[in-house]
Amino acid sequence: MGSAPAQIPTSFGHELRACLRCRLVKTYDQFRDAGCENCPFFKMEEDHERIVEVTTPNFNGIISVMDPSRSWAARWLRIGKFAPGCYTLAVSEPLTEEMQHVCQEERVQYVPPKRM
């Protein structure tokens, strides 16, 4: 597929956040500066309040994927069509209903997390 890679986190401390739709992991500042490479329709770089709305600091594990289309792990995690980058294995909270409607309007798939 050859999509441009997403930014990789510049630090691995408590400032990491994961996109609630695609599970891309970056720092708050990276989402503020460049938004989400897989979910540009969230426009995080224009509306900084939205970063808190569509990302979470609560996630489990990180996987780095260099070639998502050829990675069995990426296909298993349903991130095979996303940009190369760092992803969480799971988020525990869903997108707000408003942001789920944005996904529907943009005709992009959103799979809410499974109940734990």
C-alpha cells in the first residue's frame, strides 16, 4: 500500500495517548501538532480540545508496525490498512457518540472496544 508512516512517539512516559478510533499511539504534543495520520477528519491539530475527546492515556501494550499490510499481527489487531507506526493493543473506552457520528459521516469504520 505504501502509505506514509505515522510519527513515532518522541517519549514513552505518562504523556502518551492513543487514538480511540485507530489506536495510534503518540504524545499529546504530537497529536496537537500533526493530528492523527489515520483519522485526519478529527482535525485534532485545529481543535486542541478534541485531542482529549478522541484520545486516551488509558491503554494496554504497544506494538510497532513497519509494514501493516504484510504483518499478521497488524491484521489480527485490525490495523492492517493503517499507516506504519506505534499502536496500542487495546483501549478500554469508546468514542463519544458525537465522534462516532463523525466517523459515520466520513464513512470510516469504528469498532468500539469489547466490554471487559
